[in-house]
Amino acid sequence: MGATALTTATSSTTASTAAALSPARTNLCLALLVLLGFSLGCSEFVVIGIESDLATELGISLATAGQLISVFALVYAIATPVLALSTGRFRRYQLLVCYSIVFVLGNLVMALAPNFQVLFASRIILGSVSGALLAVGVTYIPELLSPQQTSLAISVVYGAFSVAMVFVTSIGKFVADTLDWHVAMYGTLAFAVLICTALVAFMPRAGQTDEPATFREQAGLLREPSIITGMLIFLFGVGSVYVFYGYVTPYLEQVLGMGTVQASTTLMAYGVFCLISNILGGWIDARFGMKALLVTFTLQAAALFGLFAVGAAMPLALVFVFSLAMLMYLFSVSCITHFMDVARSRHPKSMVLASSVEPMAFNVGISFGTAVGGAVVSGIGIAYVGAVGAAFSLVAWVLTLVTIKLARWERKRAAQSSMQA
């Protein structure tokens, strides 16, 4: 299930849409979508690098500060499909404008938050709209590019999201230690205003996905067995990493004994490996499809267990930390392609919902992994996050195998139904 299967059905529509824009405008729109991914990542993950500062200044525990990550991810996971299902009758550009406004307002509240309660509320606002904004943005890609380029473009957008995750974590920590944690959020707000303004100004006003769709026409996608197991892959695949990554800053400081500069440098390097991971994810999907994930999750489990096994031994521990970064996003594009391929072939009016499934499932995984990580940190200790994460990676391996078999069965069933019709 690669990029060709995902987009072949829309090649004629893609050409007509692309013809309506100049090459420069097309490139600008693509660049803005990549920067949107970066902005969304900054807004979601800015708290990770400064959670120790937040805990100290706001008088809360580290596990409570971790709730700022979990609540965002949980609201994100719930609101994204709900908005996709309930706004099917609205034009895509109208949704882009509305979501952009709410996203900027959420960043404003977060930047100005005087206490934990307001900060918590801002995370709910941001979580409620971020997934929907990303999903609407992704639906433009098949219309702006050829079928052969779509998979790589999607991987770059999500790559920008993951790079932002680590960039804002490391820079945010440095800014919080040298200036104030609010400053990191001011920067996130300014970038959100800039990108959202440009999106509203330059993105096309109409396109393929403007066709109205009812709740029933879209919801059928979520009844496909391979979609359900695909979402569970994210629950355990992403969750396995976030048992560790949700508390990466205190892990680097408390377990590996790093100072501020060392931790920030390590996180920046982690971000570079994450970018490579996303780009490789697009290439791997185009060549091998989901079957490559059986290798990915085996290696991910090994990296997480290795992190637990070596403990504070340096620099060996960093080998496993960076190996995890290289593996962290290899599975995302293959799952996105699967979701959208199922929608394209059997539920053509559910494309926005299909593009919503990945961010929804990803953030359920973040919420799940961070919550479990919080329990581990508060219980047996932060040194054990790698062992727990490794167990979750093995569950993701089993779910991948099940999803591959279900997808084959669904395609065979659809082909038989088509012949009978």
C-alpha cells in the first residue's frame, strides 16, 4: 500500500487544480503547509522542554506538568474526528480560516497564562483545533502535486511537525533557563500568527474536497477493521516512545546527568534524526508499504530496552537515544497512506476524516504514553521508562501484522463485491 495506490484515482483532479495556480504559487502553498506542520509542532510540544521550570514556578509536581502534554493530546484525539465528521458540509477554505483563528487565540492564551489553570485551559483550546487544521491542510497536497510526489510531500509536512517537536523542546529549555518560560511561548505565538495569516492569504479557495459529505458517508471509514487496528498501531507505537520522550528532559538531566547546554544540544541532534526518520518513512512506504513496520517495531523495542539496560552509561546511552529518534517516525507515512487508500477506494467522501485519523491516533498514543510514563516516573522510577516502552513496541508489532492481514482480506472482499455487482 504505497503512494501510487493512494493518489492514482485523483490524478486528473490534481492536474486541473495545479493548472489553476502558477508554479510559484503552488510552491508557496506547499512551503506554507510544511511551515504549518512546524508551527503546530511548536505549539503542542513547547511545554516539554520547560516542564521542569513550569513545575517549579507554578508549584506543581513534574507529573502534573506532564498533564499539559496529555490533555492536549487527549482533546486533540477526540476533537479531530468529531470536527471532521460534523463539518463535512462546509467548504475547506472556510474551515481553514476558522481553525486558524482559534489556533492563534489558543497560542495567545498560552503565552499570557498567569497560572496553571489558565495554561491548562489554553492546552484544551489548542488541542481542540490543531488536528483539524492539520487534516484540512494535508488534503491540499494531492491537488498540488502529482501522484508520485504526494507521499514524499506528506512525509515532509509530518517531518516538519516532528522537527518542531524537538527544536522547540531544546530551544524552549534554553530560553526558559536564560530568560523566562513565557518567552518561548511568545515565539510560538508569533510564528503561529505569521503562518496562519499567510495560509489564509495564499491557499486556494476551492478544490476537490469541497464536495459536501454527510456524517453517515464519512463514518463508514471508521468501521473498517484495518482502520481500527491501524489506529491501535499508533496507540502502542507512539505510546512506546512517549513513555520515554514525554519526560526526555528530566531523563537527560536525572538519569544521564546532563546540564542545560548538553541536554539542549542532545535534543537538537535528536530533532535532526527525527527529520531523517520522517523522510525515510516516505521512501520506505513507497518501496515496501506496511510490511516494513514489522522490522521497524522490532528495532524500536530493541532501542528502548537497550536504553533501559545501559542506564547511565555514557556515551552508549546516547546511541540508543538517537537510534530511537531514527525509528520514531518510520511507521507514520505507511499508516497515513493506508488510511487514505482505504478512504479513496471504498469511502471517497471521507478523505478529510482519513487525513484526520493519523493525527488523532498519534495524539492518543502521545496521551497514553505520557500518562503511562508519568505513572512510571512517580512509581518505579524514571530509569524504567525504556523497559515499559519496549513492551509497547512489541504490541505494535503484533498489531501491524494483524492490520496487514486485514487489509488484504478487505481488498479481496471489495474485489468480489465489485465482480458480483
